[in-house]
Amino acid sequence: MSVQTNMYDLFKEKAELVSAIVSEVRTPKEAFEYAVDICENKEACQLLISGCEEPLSSKAGDLCDEKQQKIIAAPGLGQSQITELMGLSESKGIGLITGDLRQHLAGIDIGLTFVDYGIAETGTLVLDSSSEDVRLATMISEVHIAVLPISKIRQNAYDLEEELKKYMQSYPNYTAFITGASRTADIERVLAIGVHGPLELHILMLEDD
């Protein structure tokens, strides 16, 4: 069994221990199809439309109860990838945004990103999030789908020392370490999922060798 296979197995084990959903894809297109399928089958992210908290007529109340269009946010893609994902999304009536996420701070169903590295011993994703749009996609979506090339898995954080130094040479720099879905606990130790970020983390292991 190769070293890379051992790291893959360890990464998958550790990621699943923190509630990540780990799957394999052979191509970016399969990753896009996966994201569209998850988006199509989840309940639409609900927005509190201005005025919906007030007493309303039955027609207005029905409008407030309607599901909004589902949205996938996928910043950082190349133009050919955007075209491919847009075709898949539009065929299912799903909106696609690839930038200016600050204008969509609520209502994003899926955040889709390609991550830079994975750390096997903790099941952690490493992502250069210097782009605000990338940061927002991983923080304000209900579901984060992260595509991780298998060749980019490293045993531990020390094995990324040189890569992280390169990141820090660019200013400003924001590098995210993502382990599992967002979770927190109050003073009574009651666990809550999705308070500070996505409710779910899906990791797609991309066969890139």
C-alpha cells in the first residue's frame, strides 16, 4: 500500500469523525454534478424578506412562505468551468454566482470551492482564502462542498511549511484551515451545528494522478 493511499485513508477517517461527508470524483465535471444534485435535493435556503415579520394579507403571507431560487456560489473557477457548471445549474433552475458574494449574504445554498491541501492526521482542509468571495463561499453557505485533489494530501501541518511560507509572501493573506462543519457549544456545553458557518461539509476527493 502506497504512502499516498495511507494518507488518503487516514484523511477520510479523520474527516468523517468530525461529520464531514467524504466521496470520490474522477473529474471536476463529476464534482459539479454532485453539487447540483445536492442543491436540487435540499430544502431551499429561506430568506427573511423585509416586512414578512409583520401582519400580512393571505397573498402576501404566501409570498413570504415561498421558497426562493436555490443558489450555488462557486468563486475562483476558470471560464470553461463556469460555463460547464452554469449549464448544469440552469438545467435544474438553480442560480449560479461566481463573484460579488457580498451582495448575497443570505440565501446561498451551496458554496463550492477547490481547496489547496488536505492534512491527513486531522482531516483538515487548507484553502488560500485571500479572496473575499472565497471566504464568504465557505462561511455563509448552508452546505460547503470542497474539492480536494488526492495528490494534495499531506501527513501533517509541518509538511506544508514551505507552501504556507509562499502564501505569507503575498499580502494581505488569509489561509483557512477547515475541519468539519461549523460547530460551537454554549456555556452549558450544548452542541450547535452551523451557527458560525455551513451546516454540512462535503469533501470530494478528486483523482488527479
